[in-house]
Amino acid sequence: MKRDTSKLFKLVKSLTKNEKRFFKLYSNLYNQGKNKNYLFLFELLDGMKTYNEEVFLDKIKSRIKYSNLSQVKTYLVKNQK
């Protein structure tokens, strides 16, 4: 199943400042020493003013394999709920 990144962008942008802070703290606390591609993805989407697929894919290609992108997105969504 292909997950639409623009929907994930809207989800990240809909969070309050406190919710974003809690998510980052929780992620760092409970996943120490583990690969945090979902946190990288979260921070990338949070830092974008508007969603642009080309810019997004260009920025993630050095860190996340395209074949793993769907899995990372799913993990990010599960951790925000």
C-alpha cells in the first residue's frame, strides 16, 4: 500500500508545538541508539513550509532508501497516534 506523503505532511503540521515536542522527546527517550529514520522524516516534514514532492524526495534520498519509505511513513503514523 502506497501512503500519500502530503497527508502525512498535513498530519505533522496539524500537531501543536507541545505535541511535536512530546513526540521528539518520546522518540529520543525510548529509541536510544536505534535507527530513527521516522524522526528524520518527521523533522523534515515539520520544517517544510509547503509540501513539494520533488524537494522531499531529494532531501530523503541520502538517508532513506526509496524502497523503505513506505515502511518509515507507516511507523511515523503509528507513533503519532
